[in-house]
Amino acid sequence: MNLAQSCNLTCSYCYADEGRFGGRQRLMSVEVALTTIKRLIEQAQKRRVTIGFIGGEPFLNRATLYRSVEYANELAARRGISVGFSVTTNGTLLTESDIQLLRDNAFAVSVSIDGGANVHDLHRTDNRGQGSFATVVQDLSPLLADPGQARIAARCTVTRTDL
């Protein structure tokens, strides 16, 4: 589910136009998210479904993300279906509550990080042109130290300047 057609970073190689995909910035409404989840779970032919959250940056739409997880867990439990979650994030907006949500709900977490600080900060900057590596490391450290049920992976974009 593309929760946020928006991003808080301005990565030099972003194919998604800072999450806008050529359109305007917008966030998925709670109503659209819950309708989508209901349809998925009610029509599931298997005993397990996985709901993936992407963006831009999905944590820009934190309220919809949290409500979606809560609703999916409730509905799946009533239907006897197991539900899993995944999220792809740049890791710069994670709060303590977010980390607990990821831990408690066994999220597969894919964090976009492009290597060490020099390489990462060359491409992954905020809207003031500042690198984001230190923020990612700071915000992600509690989850790495105690992942709970979460599974964490790094995803990196390699450009010809990084080879």
C-alpha cells in the first residue's frame, strides 16, 4: 500500500520524484487503507496474507499506518487468517512508538541505506541538502539493538559514482 505519495528526502537518483511519481504530494486516507485491507483479507484464498507499506516515505502517514495494522490484526483474527507486515523506509522518521509497532507486529523492515556516511550522504539528502546518514543510524539503533519480532534488512542503491 502506497501510504505516502511524498518523501522527506530529496535523493539525487530518486525515480519516484520524491515520492510524488510525477503527481502531487498526497497521503492515503484511512478509509482507503481500511477498505483495501478488508478486501484483501475477506478474499484471501490462503491462511496468511502480508501487507506491505511503501511510499515515498510511509512514516509520513503514521496515523494511517498504525490504524491499518490494528485493523488488519483484528480482521485477520476474526477470519482465522495470519497477517504479516512489511515496510520500506528511509529510516529518518522513526520514533519510539514506531519501533515498538515494528517489534510487536513482526514487521519485515527494509531500510534504505547506501553504505557509509560519505556515500549515503552524497545522494540521500533532506530538503536543506543535509545528509541523512547520522539520522538513520540514530533512529534505527534501538531497533537493531532490540528487534523484538521485527526482521531488518538494508536496501541500497548503487550508482556509477559509488562503484
